[in-house]
Amino acid sequence: MRSGVQAQVPVLNVGDADAAGRFYALFGYTGRRGEDGRSCLRCGDLTLLIVEGTPAPATLYLHVDDVAATTARLVAAGHPVENAPGGECCTADPDGNTILFARPPGVPAPKVEPDGRPVPVRRAAQVAARRDGAPGHCQIGGPRGEPCTEPAEVKLADSWGDTAWGCLTHADETLVNARGAFLATEDGTGLAAYLAARQVRPETAAVPG
């Protein structure tokens, strides 16, 4: 059995545990406040303990799988994000604690186009532009249900079979916030084409002896 420290749990003293829970949910933490006023938040194998009481200044450094998506969620929720030296991003939780986040060491940055959009999103829009069948306008709309008059450029889908066409802006937002959503590129290299290539052709079929 390994001796020494088995795990470490950061503890944050906050003024409002519920507000802190909503903030850290943007990073993927989940959990709820217990009867003792403490919240044990989990993200995978990681634990963060939130204690409601007198706030005390603290700093957390987080490695995230997608810096751009994390930044987008924070900004959309009203938490400004600044670039810090060394490639990290910096924000603050509702109690003023400093939160630094960056990609894990050795993980390359995703490729993006000059306009800042990820390459797969831009490529999907280019493929869709060459095909018929897209609606005239974005079907996703704004966060309060307001219609979007921008052209539909990207088709999204999920594992349940639901699909929607969206403009690039709302497609980006959906991919960030709807965890089950993915690009439906329809570029001829999807599942249908893959399965068709695996079908037995007459000239290659086995001939009974």
C-alpha cells in the first residue's frame, strides 16, 4: 500500500455556497450543499470542498480539456476572462477568488481558422454550403427564444436523432453548452458511407465450392 498523502482536497471559504456551486458548475463540477453548510463538489476523480462562512482569499489553478469552451461558458454566464502570462486564462469566482485555468501540459492547442473558429466547424460550414436542403435561417435562435435571421450554415445532431441547423455563432454556442451535440457534416464520409464500403460486392463474394 502506498504511504503518504492519498488525495488532496482544496477548501474554499465562500459567502454563498449556492452561488459558488453555480460558478464551479461551469468548469464541470457537480454536487449539492449538505446540512452542515458545506458542499462537496466533484469533477471526475477531483473533489473541491466549499464551506459557507467568512470568505478568505484563495487561488485555484485548473487544467481544463478545452480552454476556448470553458472561456465561452464563463463569459456567457457573466464572468469576464483575461489572458494571463504563460498562456493561462484568469477569472474570479463570486467571492473574488482567483481562478487560473489552462490546457494540461503537453496538450496542443486545437487548430483554428483566422476568424478564430475551430477547423471542424468551418469545414462543416463549407461542406453545407455546397449542398441543398439547408433552411434559409438559423433554427437555434437566441438564449431567450428570440429568432435569428442569420443564414443556416452548420447542421448539428445528437445521439437521440434530433437535428438543427444554425448560424456559426449559435452553432458554436450549442456545441459548448449542449454536451451531446455534434457536427453532422454530411460530407460523404459519415457512417452511411462507411457502412456502404463494408458491403459485400458481387465480384468479391465467396463462391461456394
